[in-house]
Amino acid sequence: MSSSASPIAWHVRLGWNRASYLLVSLFFALIVVIGIVWRPLLNDYLRSFDPGLPWWRQVDWLLLGIFAAMTLLIMGGADVKRDARTVAVGLIGGLVIESWGTQTGLWRYYTLERPPLWIIPAWPIASLAIDRMTGALSPALRRLEGRPLWLAYSATFGLFAVMMLTFIRPTMGYSLTTTALLLCAFLIATPTEPRTMLATFAAGAALGYFLEVWGTTRGCWIYYTGQTPPAFAVLAHGMAAVAFWRAASALSRVANRTARALTETVRRRSLARPSP
């Protein structure tokens, strides 16, 4: 009896449910689709293996570790409705960010695409993983209140603003850069939930560090500074996560208000309809 109960206990502890298995199935299906659609890139990678060397020395363990961690993260506490919203925002937001960076020359991919469409699906997957990490980090920030909270908020986002202005200086004349600056300034100046914003920023930067180390050291993408990676790029993942969270929250509020309005309209019409 204990052997049959222990797996259930582990599933409960990890927050796995039916939606978890649906989500991870879609995740792996997406990987297969990317491998099929962009088969030449996959073939180039496979041709890099040298049969004369041990296989374990040629496996990209960092990439496998990142994917394993994100897989376990997105399975925890999965919710179809909430996660669908996160995925939608991640796709659109990722496309916008990649377009900005590659069009202005802040970074470039080894395929020289501006932007490469095969990298866009990575954004919603990362967004789901960051959402789970934020939920785990948020309790640690509950004790931050009043002045300490705002000092932490000001220091974190103030540092990011300074680093952003320094890093993107060569592209100040581009309209996309101006838009990015205005959006970041708006988000920083209007903190709706400072604790959640700090937790989201920390989670995004933490995952972003490993993603950036992998991408820049493997030559998948490179920044104009040549750093592997630049510190700003790591923190930019945190700011992107905050922007995605704010967008998803706004969409949720609009959807809830629309649903309530429709329900109220139906109710009023049913009351106004004369009884037979």
C-alpha cells in the first residue's frame, strides 16, 4: 500500500495534475515540430558529432539541464486557462523583443535571421518556467514591507535602468529602442505589486543567466559587445518577465470584466423578457 501511495504523494508535492501532462506533451510535440520544420539546423548540429570521441564528451549537458529544469517547472501547478494566457503573451512578447534586438543590431543569431522564427517558441516555455519560479520566490518576500520594500524595488529597477541606458546607447536613434525605453519606464514607474515584480524579476534573471550562458558560449547568438553574456542581457530577461506578467494580468482583468458584463447583459435580458 505504501508503494502505491508514495507516487501519488510525490505528484501532489510537485503540483502535478492532468494539465501538467497535457502541457509537457505539447512541449515535447513543439520540439519535434521545430526539429522537422527547421531540419537543416538539426542536421548541422548532428553532423558536428565526432564518432571518434566518447558521446558523453559531446553531449550539451547545459542545454539538457536547462530543458530538464524547465520541463519539471512547467509541470508544477499547471492550469490550462492561466498558462494559455502566459503562452500567448510569451509568443507575442518574444517576437517583439527578438525583432527589436536583431533589427537594431544589439544581438545577432548565427543564421543571420532578423529574427529567427525557431527561437520564438522558447519564450513562452521560459515564461511558464518563470511563472512557477515566481510562485516559489514570492513567499520569501512577504516580510518586505514599507521602506525596505521600496528600497529594494528602487535599487533593483534603478540599477536595471542605468544598465539599460548604457547598453542600448548605440541604438538610441531607432524607434524600436525608444518604444522599449518608454515601456520599461512606464512599468518601473507604475508598480502595481512591487513584491511580485521583484520576485518575477529575480526569477527571470535567474533562468536568463543559464539561457544566456548557453546561447552566447555556443555561438547561437552574440551581442555587439562580444560578452558571453553581458550582465544587462541577464537582467533583461527579468524585465521581460515583468512586462509579460503585467500584460497577462491586464488581459486577465479585461477578460473577467468582459465575462461579467456579458453575464449581466444576459441576466437583464432574461428578466426583461415577458413570461409566457
